[in-house]
Amino acid sequence: MAKLRKHTSPTPCVRVAPSGVHGLGAFATRALPAFALLGLYEGRRYSPQEVAARTWDDQLTYLFTLSNQETIDGAKGGNGTRHLNHACDPNCEAVEEYDDAGQLLLKFQTIVPVEAGDELFIDYCLTADDGSPPSDYPCHCGSSNCRGTMLAPVETS
């Protein structure tokens, strides 16, 4: 007789549900302190050359480019962390770290305490490599500090 394995979620602190900000969102399943791990961003990995050779659907993507220039496509093998929406005043952040095998991982964690049911947000800090204006990346977070765009803040010196 085969032994039954208990299936556990790779993101037990995250529930996916409709968002008031955009499409589906990620919500805390319970109260979490600051710096609580939400889960790893998982999915198919692409090299910069593979990314350049593909045609992407610009309407809905789950692409996250790492500092080593690999891109993770959360739409292919991803989990609930792919549904963290953008906010200009986020309550979570993305953190890179290497595992024991030397692979660069991306994890999401809270940066402030959150309550059960709170929507979880990161600041996308997008860059427009093609020179597109900020209006091409509108933000709908509703924060009092909303930049109006999901593009990274402009550096001022």
C-alpha cells in the first residue's frame, strides 16, 4: 500500500483572492510580524538570451528579473507569491539570497506587521527599458504617497 503524503502549501501564509487594486491579490492568512517569510518566488527560469528571444504577453506577466539577470516566470510553475500586487507604500519586500547549492533565490517577506486578511504588496520599482513614459505603467494603489506609476522612483541628487 502506498504511503499517503500530506500536501502542504509552499505559501501557507498567503491566500489568493480578488483584489481591489488589480485582478487577483495575495492576502495574509494570519497575523504576521515584520520580516515574516511569505514564500519563495518560483517558476520557470530564463537566461537573458532566452528572455530576449521570446514574445511576451504585455497585458499580464509574472516576470521577475534577478540581480544575476536570470528571469523567473511565475506563470510557469509559480505559487501564490506571484499575486503580490504593487503599492507605492508596500508592506512586503523581495529579498535575494543564495541557497547552499549557489542558486540565487527570491523570497518575499513582510516589512511591517500585517493583520490576517490584509492584502500583501511590494513596490515593483519597474524600469522602462524602451523609454516608455510613466503613464504607460499606471498605479492604482490608492496610497497617500502614490507616485501614479509602478516605475521606480526617479533618483534626485
